[in-house]
Amino acid sequence: MEATWLIAADWPTSIDVVAIVIFLLIVVLVPVLGFWLTALDIRAYLRALRGVLVRIAYPSYEVPEWLDDETPPCLKALGLSLPCTEADVKRAYRDLAKKLHPDRGGQIDRFLALQQHFEQSLNYLRQREVD
């Protein structure tokens, strides 16, 4: 009995050729595709890194808007909260000055603190307008 399927004359059949081509494509294309995707990822990483380095080299010391929502103590002392205007600050100061003025029976240290809070409030609002 002879094994006819072992004869080398018929060896590269169409199925064998297709299998070899697919194998070679996989062996060559998968590493090339992996290298290409890695290069793309590294380029994206370097672009992101450049933005981070710019932020580190030139830091911004501004307070973000979401952190700046807290009412400063000078406005709280006048009984106000953000947002308010200079007219609101002046009105609140006048009302409190009538109660805390030493000529009307108030304590001088509390009145001086009120004046300081008033000036700080005006400066704070003017600074917010500039920014």
C-alpha cells in the first residue's frame, strides 16, 4: 500500500497557497499594524505632553470660576453675597453704619471693622470688573 497523499508533485494545491499567503500576511501585517498604531499613540502622547509642559512652564495663577463662587468675608460682614453691585455694597454699609456708628451708641472697634470691610468690598468688586 502506497500513501498517495504524500507525493510531493501535487504539493502546492490552491488550498495550500491560500493558507501560506494568509499566514504570511498575518505574520507581516500584524507587527506592521502594531508598529503603526504605536507610532500614532506616541504622537498623540507627545502632543498631549507638549500641552502639559506649556502649563508647567507658564503656570496660570488665576482662580477658576467654579472656585471663585464663594462669598468673601468682607461681603459677608455687610450681609451680602455674590453677585452684588457697588450700589448694594454702599446701601448695606449705610444701613449698618447707622446702627454701629459711635455717635449712635455703637462700639468704635466694630464701626472701624465695618469701614474696613466696606473698603475691601469695593476693592474686591472693582477687581472682579477688571478681570
